[in-house]
Amino acid sequence: MKQIVILFLLAMSGLAAEAQVQKPQQPPPKWDIYLGYGLTRVGSSNLTPSFNSNGGAVQLQWHFGSRFSVLAEFNGSTKSNINHQKIDQALYSYMAGPRYAFPVRAGKQIIFAEGLFGYSRSQSNISIPGTIPIAQVANNQYNFSMFVGGGTELRISPKIWFRPAEVGYYMTNFPPIVAPGLGVWNSSGRQNDLRYSVGVRFGF
């Protein structure tokens, strides 16, 4: 009986000592990748009203501490038959910039702000009415672009975050397109757009 009591006390002492030892925290990921759906609300122009362009986004993010990071992004979206006109447009952006995160809810959620700068490419195919067969004008433009915004993420695991919303102002600078039979398209040299994204970020 005495031996059993001694063994029991030794076992309890070992469990108590193990409970007092704090497990080392897992270091945050050095870099991660984000994959998501993207919606671009393209601003109105001379010929067309505002329209939605659907696509996706990929982001690579490098962390410098727990809050500051730098990311590179590729975003692409397409729209067919804009305003019932034979205009098909694909819009691509290649940008990079800083991001700053604010942890809330004991680290289970973050709110971030960011500014990205780079260039965008607009690829348009415009069908000219009144021509048999219908002629098309292809136009490719590259110019400076900027995205300023932010969003929020919810932690699913130490290396997986769900991003329900990333929203911001997206500026592009494409010169006017003159197409026979359609007049001037995108007459403004600056397009004021809005962009939204939802997806998942994976840490490595």
C-alpha cells in the first residue's frame, strides 16, 4: 500500500511539473500565399456605364515581424458584351507594396491596411457594327495603376486564414480608345474603380 501511495504521489508531481512547463509558441510563417475570387467594379466611361468584371487574385506575402509585411499581387478579371455592346475586356494588374496588420480578438482576427503600386493591362476586343463580316478592333494598353484599401481575416489554424473581405479603391490610367462606329470608349484618362476579394491565405 505504501509503495502505491509513493508511486501515485510521484506521478502527480510529474503531471504538475509538466503542466507548469509552457510550450514554446509556434513561430509565425515567414511567407504565405493567398488565393481568392476577385470582383472589380469598373467605373463608367463615355460609352459604357459602370460594370462588374469577375476574376481571381494571387498574392505572395513576406512578413517582417508580426504586423508589417510586403506583398506582390497578380489580379485578373474579364467581362463580355459590355452594356450589350460587342465589347469584351480583360483587365490584369501586377502590383506590389506594404501591408500593416492590427490583431484583434486575442489574435483570432486581424484587420489590415495596404497600398499597392504597379501597372495594369487592358486587353479589349471591340466588334464594329455595320460591317459584313463584323470587323474587330483589338486594343492592348499598359499603364500605371494603384490600389489602396484593406480588409479582415479570421484565423482557422496557425497557418490558415480565411479572408471574408478585402475592399479598396483601384485606379488605372488608360488613354481613350477610338473605334469606328462606336465613337470614343473610356474617354477619361483615369478610371476610378472599386475592387473586392474573398479567399484563403496559407502560411509556409
